[in-house]
Amino acid sequence: MTLSIDLPEPALARLRAEATRRGVSIETVIAELAQRLPDEAAGTSAPRRRLSFAGTLEAEEDFAERSEEILDELVRRAAG
């Protein structure tokens, strides 16, 4: 399927950088991001990564369960 979209230049630059970093196409990056979106028809969301080692030295008891949320926040902060 072909889809044309207009993206803000910063978003396109991030996609290009990620595709280059991983050695894949921008289409692959977009497809993988789309697969992580919630499946509204089934009422479920994409599986979340769980870092089993996360929190082993951390004081917060739920650190491992919240690792995805914490990583997402760090990525947002780094992006500006």
C-alpha cells in the first residue's frame, strides 16, 4: 500500500536518523512504530517491553514494571 503524508521537518529528520542508525528504510521504521499502537478494534495495546533487570538496584519497587514509561519519558526529554 502506498500512502503519502506531509511531516514536519523535525519529525522527518528523526525518522531518517533512526532508519540510518538501524540500517533500514523509513518505511520500516514507520511500520514498526504503527505496530506498537493500541489495537482499538480488539481493545488491546501492543505488548510492552519489560526489562527484567531494571530496578534491581533501584529503590522504587515498581521500576521494572514502569521501565517502558520511564524510557519513553527520557526519550521525550532528550528530543527537546
